[in-house]
Amino acid sequence: MGTDTVRAGSADETAERRREQRGWYFYDWACSVYSTSVLTVFLGPYLTSVAKHAADADGYVHPLGIPVRAGSFFAYSVSLSVIVAVLVMPLVGAAADRGGRKKPLLAAAAYTGAAATTGMFFLGGDRYLLGGVLLVVANAAAAVGAMLYNSYLPQIAPPEERDAVSSNGWAFGYAAGALVLVANLVLYTGHDSFGLSEGAAVRICLASAGLWWGAFALIPLRRLRDRRPLEEGPAEATAPGFRQLAATVRGMRRHPLTLAFLLAYLVYNDGIQTVISQASVYGSEELGLGQSTLIAAVLLVQVLAVAGALALGRLARTYGAKRTILGSLVAWAVILGAGYFLPAGAPVWFFVLASGIGLVLGGSQALSRSLFSHLVPPGKEAEYFSAYEMSDRGMSWLGPLLFGITYQVTGSYRDAIISLVAFFVIGFALLARVPVRRAISDAGNPVPERI
């Protein structure tokens, strides 16, 4: 009878874990539409066009009196959003770990981001400053929400399941992005038949991403469970902004190998996120491609990213997550090199490039997340993922800054895009030096058979 009770308890625990994992997947389903429709497809070209409409005769806008080339305004806005995130994420992460109540914080981040994104419906005319403010708020909220969401991974999946669970989460997100992009494509290309102007169609697509985010965030908020903290946090866990960030980094110094992996990730993912956020600007401004072509290319990326995330997850079972990630970084560098030579006005070659991005995008991100989850000391999930998230989901800042400066200096988006190769070369070199097995052991976690 005792054995039957144990088996029943184990079965109940497994069923509860699976239910929570399925709920966790739906946050990616909810928020990835923002990353895809807003950050990757519509907002970059649209905000750039709004900024150009407001620009002076020399092509500059003047937010707060600072001269900024209109073509760089979007990239600079993405960079500014990371400053807000740096101030907020460590504080929220420490509070989540110390109090053990992540769900209310996740809800606040999700609905702040969803509201700001929905507010993009009112972005029109020469309101480039409104667009910049909403982008900063939405991007910062997306980063905080994703940090809290990611920090659930070590709690809802044992070590042997994490690569698969992380990959499934990314696949859910890309599937949602593809589904909504199909609807966006129908609305945008047929805006005349719907009695809408092109600008109105874009603004509806932007706002619909916020409504989608808010609606589907309800599912993970119902299914995920808060857990009691392992220990009370130190007094400095309530320190604001940069003081909390400094406290987090000081704590991470006790795990230098985890910090070494995080440094590598922050470098190469900065490159990934910059490619995601600036690709549509490159396609429209440098290659002269229309919005419909860009939407179709990103849709192709979303579809292939689902397969890529699952395929690279399977490769990781054979070769280990670290080797698989290193291979994906080589592929990223090759893709950017090819992108430099793309002929203008040739959508076929842009689609070929998009296919390559799709096949490596989801897998490199999913495996990085699951690998990092093994390196986080128990009880510090949200705090460590706050540092991790600073370069995730469009929150990169060095990449957009380099992209924007390169364009401002050279006036060439080709030079701007090729400059990003440095992030993948440096990130590869840093990751190759990290002994991940020892890093997992030093963090106090069990070492999987293959990692």
C-alpha cells in the first residue's frame, strides 16, 4: 500500500509538473508576438518613417535638443530601453527570489508591456517621441517579464528535461509569431479592401500585439505556482537600481564560471537581438524591399524557427548544448557575411538569408537559456536571470548602439550590419573557454549526463 501511495504521489507530481510546463509555454505564446510583429517587423520601419517626417531639412530630429539622424532614432530608442531595464530588473529579480512571489510581478510586467504596445495605435504623423517612449516602456516591460518567466525554468523542469522544455517554449513563441504575422500580412496587404490606409493598418497590427499579449498572459498566470524562498535575502536586496545590480554582480562573483558563461551570452546574444531588431530596417532602407516582402520574410523565419528550435534541441542530446550553441554562432557569422553582399531589390536572396536565420535562431536561444539554468545556484533564479535577460528579447544595447553609430558615421546600412559579426566571433571565443560541467557543479546543481 505504501508503494502504491508513493507511485500515486509521483504520478500526481509529474502530472502537475506537466500542467505547469504547458502553462509556462503560453507566456512565450503571449509575448513573442510583441517581439515578432512589433520589434522585428513593423515598428522599426514605421517609427523611422515617422521620425523622417518630423526631421529637419538635414534629416535630423532633436529629442531633448539632441541632434539625431532620423534613421538612427529607432536603434537609439532600443538602446535607451536597456537603461530602464538595468535599473528595474535586478530589483525585481531580488524581490522575486526573496519573497517567493513571482506571479504578481510577472502580471505587472506583462500588462505594462501590453498596455504600452496597445498604445502604439496612436503613433502617427510626426509623433516620433511618443513612439520612442512607448518602445522604451514596452521593451523594458518585456525584459522584466521574460526574466521572471525564464526564472521558472529550473523550478518546473528537472535537469534532464530542460533542453526539451526550453526548446518547446521557444517553439510555442515562434508558432504564435507566425500565426499572428499571417493575420498581419492579410490586413496590411489588403488594407485598401478593408477601408484602411497603410499607416492605419500598421497601427492596428502594432496594437493587436498588445491585446494578444495581455489576453494570453492569463494562462501562465493561472497555472504557474509561486514557491517559498529557500532563504531570506540580505537587506541590500531592497537596494534600488544600480545598487541592486552591483549587489547581484558581487554575489555572482562567488560563481565565476557562471559569470564567464553569462559574459559570453551577453556578447553573442547582443548580436542576435540586434539582427532581429534591425533586419527590417536593413531590408527596407538598404535593400529597398517593401513591407509585404519583409513580413513574408519574417513569417518564414518564424516557421523555420519552430523546426530549428526542435532540431537543435535534438542535436544537443547527441553533441551537448555547448557544442551545439558554438556551431550556431559560426552559422550566425556566415549569415551576416552573406547579408552584406545581398543585392538591392532582390527579395529571393533576402528569403534565402531569412531561412538561414530561422534555422539557427530558436535553437541558439533555447539552448542558451536551458544551459544557463544549470549554472544558477538554487534560490537565486530570478536574480540571476535578471542579469541574463539584459541582453535578451531586444534588450541588447551595444549592438543597436554600434549599428546606429556605424550608420551615422558611414551612412551605410551594409557597414552597420557587417559590424555585428564581431559579437559572434567574440562570443564564440568566450563560450569555448567555459568548462560547463565544472560550472554546474560549482553552482551546486547535479551535472547532466550530456551537457
